[in-house]
Amino acid sequence: MKRILLTVIAALMICGIVNAQEDDRKPVGRKRVGVVLCGGGAKGMAHIGVLKVLEKAGIPVDIITGTSMGSIVGGMYAIGYNANSLDSIVRKQDWGFVITDKEDLRNQSLSDRQKQYTYLFSKGLTLGKRDKQAGGIIRGKNLAELFQQLCWGYTDSLDFTRDLPIPFACVATDIMANEEVVFHSGKLPQAMRASMAIPAVFSPVRIGDMVLVDGFLRNNYPVDVAREMGADIVIGVTLSGKAKKPEDISGTMSVIGQVIDINSVNKVEENIAITDLHINVDPHDYGAASFSAEAIDSLIRFGEEESMRHWDEIIALKKRIGISEDFRPRLLHPLRPKVMTEKQHVTGYTFENMTPQDERFIRQKFHLNKQDSIDAELGQALTTSMRVDLFYQTAECRLVPDGDDVRVVLTAGNRKSLELHAGARYDNEEYASVQLGLDIPLKTAIPVNTDITLRLGKRLMARGDLTVHPRSFTRPTFSFTFFRNDVDVYMEGDRDYNIQYNQFQAELIPFNYDLRHFNVQLGLRWDYFHYRNKLGSETSKLEGLKNQHFYSYRARINYHSEDNWIFPTRGARFKAEYAYLTDNFAELDDESGMSDINANWRMSFTFGGRFTLQPMLYGRLLFGNVVPSVMGNTVGGEWFGHYVEQQMPFAGIGNMEYVDHQFVAVQMQAQQRIGSNNYVLLRMVGAQQSAHLENLFDRRTLLGAQIAYYYDTMFGPAGATLGYSNHTKKVYLFLNLGFEF
């Protein structure tokens, strides 16, 4: 009898504990409040403004549901981001990057980073295997990466009702069964990614036999889901503006926006009917793709303003909820941005769908055997390296609870067979040019990458690079390049002659060390010049040119920490090289070899967020009894090494001109940003030149200035430059569209 009594008491205690835990998630003495956020792409930024007003009014949120962008805002809110932190997060994102599949190369090599400012298009392809991530223009890699980072600590499989600070659910559509799919559990980043997968724009999310796309197709305003979860009072937000006219539909994104609008009416009216407080925010003329800073600011403001028009209703609702007017809900969670920077102790690393060689590569590159903790930044660096260095189409970093600590699980998708790049540009000097790139990883025990580049235009170039990625610190590289050059050479602003030649170049770099912003190379190079034709003016003194070959020993240092490759506002850029040029590995024309020292150093200082000063020092010094004319110093144009390798830019000189063997210049550039993408640039430069270093300051100073306007487009900078120098004594105009290559 005593035993039975003890058993009953124990059972009652267990039931009491369970009930207490259940009751812990229920509001005591008041009704449950559900917030429902509809989809709408960028228009969903207005949800943040609505949440700000609800927080100001002291409305508790016990349940939150959403579709598409509503699922993103709602999911973030459910794990502890308040409205102000969400406001900060969406404003600081580079949405032009987030909604593409470009890689975040901040922690990758300089050559990888430069590709993003060379090519318009990059696409990884997996041959011979079904690509489960295909099915849309955009794979959504950066969106998935962003969700992983923002949901840090909530990336493993969870019950959204019990494991999140606020119970949450979101809606997707299974296009195989044409059914609504409601996520109450699973991986939170994956659920949000599925809920906003606009068909044909973003690749669908595949879970089992389901192929999931944006939930707007079946339930864009899931009030019924919130009711099923136990919401007694529902506050819902929709995003409907004035009906569009035919003339309003122009361009791809406006068509997509209209398709979303007309297909998102399923269940909306019936769900509005069961909403206690319905707030409809008019997005005015902004659409699903309006991710500009101005649009985000306006949409959040529209959400606040519309909610404030309902202020009296919101306050009156508190009485129905069963709380006083001065009630303020207790925060369930500290602000999430703090969590993102916190390190969590790691008990171990698990690698899924990766070869042992790739596992060793990642362990060594990031010193994982010595890493006893992880944060969101390291997690992002790991997945980026898996995609860029090891050529996996997708990569995921999850934290699985292991006692009080976590186990890190790194999961790879299919390996890319190749990656294709394409770029195009136009200017009024060379007209149209196209550059194609092909990266092909080799199936070897040690990662090896083949990089093939082809440039088509007035200057033809074909290049092949073979780079070995051993687990040591260096990446040995062998390259072979063919140039077919057609170059106009000017003298004091007048065209002096045109030279056409072929150049063959082979380079072996056994020492090639990368460390984030820093690269050091030591190598040996062979150059062969085959001259095809030289046409001069009546005053030009043409000399017979003989084909030449050279062997050179080279050491390079390259540092680049600028925040933007084209229009930087902070950071520095430094590049220096020493080359010893010979024709037989020791001498040049039976004399000592030629020494080539060249360097450029630029820093950026920003004032007021929009105005940037960029001082730069650069030059090239040549020493030796023999200096081949093809290796002589040249200046002119906008960029280093544009027409020929040794070319240096000079404000006010539009075309390439030869200068003396000793050349040093100082430049100051002022950069003013207007709006978000417009730039006005003022550049002034002064230089000294001489045949001998000791006489560098004996000749007059070369002076030049130019003013330019550029608009930063997705195709590269588009604009015009107007310049003048005391060397040419002529005004020149340069027009450009596209990235430089």
C-alpha cells in the first residue's frame, strides 16, 4: 500500500511539473496574442514599422506566423530580435549582394575577390549529377547564409512551438501536391528559405518528396495558422496598394511583382474576416524587389505611420487581451545581435558529404584542432571556404547541442564540375571587349584548380593557371599566357605610332602565400615578344625591332583591405614588386641584368560618411646599362597595367605615353558619393621623371587633373572622365561602361 501511495505521489508530481512547464508557455490571466505577417518581398520591411508601434503600445506577442518576407521578419522576432534590432539589421545588409549567388570573399584570396569586380556573371555547374539546388535564376546561397548567421544558435532541428522564445510557424507551398505546408518544426533557416522561394526566381527547397516554394501561392496571410496554434486575439498585417495599371508594368521585377500580387489572394479575405485588428500598409510605388536604402527607410516608415493611425484601436485591444493600459511585456530573450558575436564552446566537428582530403584541408586552414569555440563569423568563413576553395555548390554549418556545449556539423552539397565567368565592357578607346573565365577543379588527393581566361577585343589574351592547394601555407602556381596586343603610343598627346606584337609568358610561382588581405609571391618568369608590325607618323623615328626573350626573377607583395574594389571609403592598398631581368638567367645583352622596382600605395579616409580622400604614392624605377624599350616606363589612362603590364595611370593623360626610367608620382583623389550609387571624383597628380635617379628633381614637374562622374551599376561603373595635363596640353574625354580588365 505504501508503495502504491508513493507511486501515485510521484506521478502527480511529474504531472505537476509537466503542467507547470506547459503553463510556463501560456500567458497567465490574459488572452494569447498572435501576430500575422504576410508576404510581399521587399514590401515586407513595413512589418518592422508595425512591430515598433506594437512594442511602443506594450502589446505582448505570444504567437507569430508569417509567409515569405513575413516569415523572415516573424522568425527573427520569434528568436529574440526586437523591432529596433531588426531595423538595424535590414538597413546594414547589402541586399544587392544578398539576393545574388555571389560569394562573400572578404576572407578569401585577393585573386578570388578581384573576380567579383571583373565578371558580370558567375555560374557553378555540376555535370553528370542531378542538381537538386537548381530550379531558379538564383540558388539563394547568400540568403541561406544570412539566415544561418541571423539564426545562430537556432540552426539545428527544433520544435518552433517549444524551443523558440515565441512560438512560431511559417507557410510554404509544395508544388508537387499543390498543397500548403506549415512549418511548426525543423531547421528554422531552411523553413524561412522555403517560405520565400519565389518560383523561377529562387531555387525551391527540397525536403523528402516535397519541392517547396513561396507560401504566397496557397496562404499569404496565415491567420488561420495562428488561430490553430491557440491565438485568442490576432493582429495581422497585409501590404496592398492601389491596383496597378497596364502602363505600370514595365521591366522584369514589376512583372514578377504583379504575378506575386495576383497569386497571393488565396484565403486572404477569409483570414481578414477572422482578424481582430487588421492593419493594411500601402507600400505606395515600391515593389517586391525594392531593396534600396531609400525604399527600406520609406517602407519601415509607412508601417509605423499606418500603425499609428490605428493607435486607439491598439490601446483598446489591451482591454480585450486582459491587461492594463500601462502593461509592458517582459522581454523573453536578450537582443539577438549580442548572441551573434558570442562564442560557443565546441566539443567536436563532424563533416558530412566531404572527402577525407577536404576535411583535412578545412581543419588545417582554420586550425580547427586548436579551435575550442565558434561564433557566427567563423561559421560563415567555414562555409565560404567549402564553396570557394573546395568547389562545393552549397555548404552548411549547423550547431548541434551537446550537453552545455555544441558540436559543429559541416555539410557539403554536390561538388561543382566547373565554374563559368563572363564579363563585358565598353570604352571609347578600345570599344567593346569580352572576357570569359572557366575554373575547373581537378579530382586529386590535394585540391588543384585550373583557371582558364580568354579576353576578346582589340587586345586578345588567353591564360591558363594551375594552382595547387596543399595543406601547407603556400599555393604553388604555374601559368601560361598569350597576348596579342595592338597598342597606340602617344607623344605629348599626339599619336606617334601603333605597335602590334604577340607576347608569350610562362611563370612558375613555387611560393604563393595568402593571408586574408595579404599575398606574397616568389617566382621565375619567361617572356617572349614577337613583333608583327609597327606603323608610325611622319615624324616618328622607327627602328627595326627584333624578337626578344627574357628570364626574370620576381618577388611581389600585395596588400588590399579596401572595403570596395572600385569606390573604397576605408582601408588601404599596397603593391610592390622587384624583378631582375635577364636573357640567359644571369645577364642581359652581356651586361648585368636590369632591376625593376615598382610600387603603389593608396589609403582612404572618409569624412561624414560620403566624402572620401584618397592619397596615393606610386612609381617605377629601372636600373641597369640595358633597358629594353618594351620594358620601359609608360603612363596614361585610368588603371595600372591596362594596355601593357608596366603602365601607370596619370590624371590628364588619356592615352599611353613613354616616360623616363625613373618615375615617381603623388596623387590625391577626392570622392563624393551622391545618393546611393552616384560618385563624383576629382583627381590631381604631380610627378617627377629622369633618366638617372640623382637627377629626379632636375626636370619640370608633370601635373595633371581630371574630374569624373560615375554611376555604380550591376554591370560595373558607367560614366565619363574629363582631364588635362601640362604634358599633353590637351583636354581629353574618356567614356566607360563596365569593370576593368
